[in-house]
Amino acid sequence: MKTTPVEAKEHVQARPTFDREAALWRAGFRLIAGVDEVGRGPLAGPVVAAAVILPARSRFPWLADVRDSKLLTAAQRERLAGHIWKKALAVGLGLQTPARIDEVGIALAGRLAMAQALAALEPAADYALIDAFTLATVDLPHEGIIHGDALCLSIAAASIVAKVERDRMMLSYDGVYPAYGFRRHKGYPTPEHLRVLSSDGPCPIHRRSFAPVRACLGCQPVVVAL
């Protein structure tokens, strides 16, 4: 059974809750995964998704600090991700490379990464709450929730895990391609990033289907000695 996206409340709550999960627990579901992806907007790097199953009716003190990852500092995300990995019943990750993003488009790549994250869960979920989307290729009962990372604790937890994982990858890429400043902007189109892209051209992890990168394909790429 699949359901259509659920519209969020008119005013998005500042603090996500277990309200939707609680309704599903009462309906008999026990392993409810929150799913989110990060990295739709950057010009470089992968799109990364996470699926997180928190224990039913969890009361961990740190859950009070869980928010949409975009509302947290890097240090807050790192701390909370550590708690999530330690206390979650299961965490799954999915990733689509820049080349795959160029091949299928960012929208489908994001959905593929989320499906991968769900498939990686052990134990498997029996229901999924997904930020914004439903997934046509997933047979698991699920629903998409607009602004889910701001409304549902499970989705917010997934957003934190995905963001921390992707940021770590971009820090690693910064060591390989230091000219681009990936450490600072994580591949997003900041003025600094666009200046280097314009002068030096794209490196291997740039998404060539994205307009700012495509416009610089004739520039001389940075050559890295490995």
C-alpha cells in the first residue's frame, strides 16, 4: 500500500514530534523509518540519503535537540548524529554519484538514494515516512510528508545523519581538489565556488548537467597529482 504526500500544517512547527509515528504505532506498525536526502542543490558531489528507525516512543533527552539539519550547526549535527547511530534500531545510507545525477537527473537520483537507504536497513522497516516524496519503486507502505524534516522526529533524524555523512565526504574531496574550497561550501554555488569554477573549470566530482558547470566545460580543469 502506498499513500500520497501529506501536506504540512500551514505554519511548520519549530520542533519536530513523534505525532505521526505515534499514530502508526497505535495502528500496529513498530519499525517506522524516517527518510531524507541531502545534496540536491550543490554543483558538485553526491546526493546522500539516510533512513533511520528510532525505538518506539523513545524518550532520549537529546531528541529535544533534533531538528531539520539545516537549522543546526555542524557541531550540533555531529553530536546528534553520534546519538542517532548509537541508539537507533537501524540506520541505512544511500548515495548517487555525480555521474549518476548527470545520467538520470537530480530528482530521480534523490529518490534512488532514498530507496537505497531504505533497502540498507537491518532490521527492515515496516513503514516509512519520507520527506516530501513517495517512491514508486518501493513496495513498503509509506507516505511523503511536505516539510517532513521539520515535522517528524524520524525524518529530522535522517536529515541529520545524511547531512553529516555528505559533509564528511565533501571534506575528503577538499583534500583531493583543494582549489575549489569544498571544505567551506560543500559544493554549493557560493561566489567563491563559482569564481574558481569559471577560471579553472570543473573537476571530476562536478555535476556537468547543472547549468553553472555546463557553462564552464570549456575552461581548463584543475589537474591533480595523485
